[in-house]
Amino acid sequence: MGTFEGKVVLVTGGTTGIGRATAEGFADAGATVVVTGRNAAVGEEFISALRARGAKGTFLAGDVSREDVVRAWVRAVEREFGRLDIAINNAGVEGTLGPVAEQTEENFRLVFDTNVKGVLFSLKHEIPSIAKQGGAIVNVSSMVGDVGMAGASVYVASKHAVNGLTRSAALETARLGIRINAVAPGGVITPMLDRFTGSNKEVQAGFAQAHPVGRLANPAEIARTILFLASDAAEFMTGSVLTIDGGYLAQ
């Protein structure tokens, strides 16, 4: 995939899990990394750790579901670094799990505001900035973005929406020098997985065995695929949703 020297990368929800591993991957490859998140203390600590190992970057606090915040993030990146080359729209929440008949409007709004509006607002403000010189956007979806999963209907619906946004935005920007793709991970060892499973190790082990490879992914494995999609090695890819699920959906 080569180096990302001279590139400025924005990673939303970049303080934990896949987002954190992705930010670390770009930093190690020479990029200037801008990480966003709601927890300022965690974000500043993470950026300090990256800088301590020679990386360049900064942290921007805020809620991705607010358009004024996302607009301000992109403007801050341009103001401080002069450009935005790559955006990774990773911020997401799982919400409250349970049967469809028990879902609430409050939970729907929580999940869709972050997972769908957050991606929409990010694309809306990233695209004009990246179009100035060309670049790439990668949205983080899920393997359930193309199938169903009992007990996770609202989360699943939100990831279907992310896939639709990815494909549609890719068509709109294909002639602008912007490539837009998504990754669709299977089970990954992250704080979200702990919340999904109630930190139940037996449930997690069962979920791992449901993957044909017999295990869950680690965040760095997903991050490497994200870096690939953002790199020149994937220069003919746009509008794709790349599944990384250890064979789960092949069953």
C-alpha cells in the first residue's frame, strides 16, 4: 500500500476499537491524523501517545450526529493542515438490542442519528474538501448491512443505510477524483462487542465459532483493509462494500 506521507486523514470515532487501530495505521504510514470523538480526555491522551512515537495529528471533540460539529471539524482540518485527503467515517453505536416489537423511538433516534446522519453529514462536508485535490473516503459498515440479524434490527437497518449512502455517494463523486467505499466487518474484538454480548465470554466464544475461521477479528486486521481502500492500490475501486467476516456470510 505504500506510504501516506503528506496525506491528511480524518477518522471519526477514532479513540477506540477499529477507529483507533485505523488512526494508528495511518500514523505509522506517515499521515497526519485527525481523530474525533466525544470523550475529550481519551482523545487527547491518544493523540499524545501518537505524537510521542513521532506521529503528526490532533484531536477534535464533538458529536458526529450534529451537522454544525462535523462542518467545524472539516473547517478546522483545512485551517490547520491546509487540506483533507482521506476520511474514515467510523463513528457508530449499537443502541439497545432486543426484538423489533420492543424497540423505542428513542433507541431508533440514537442509532440512526450517529450511524446514518453522522455518515451523511460527514460525506456532505468531506466531499467538497477532498474534491479540491482528490482522495478517498471509507465508511465503516458491518456484515449485517446486507443481511438480517434477530435482536439487532435497528442497528442492522442503520448499516443497510450506510451501504446505500456509500454506493450512491460513490456514483456522485466518481468523476471528481474521489473514491468512496465501505468495509463490512464481522465480529471484532472491541468495546462494542463487549456491549453487544454483555461481556459474556461464553457468548463471545460462541460468536467466534460461528465464523468459519473459528475466531473473531482484531481491530488491526480491519484497519489494514481500510488503509488498502484508501491507498493507490485500490485506485479502481469505488462504490464497493468490502466484507471482512472470516467467512460468516458465505455459510
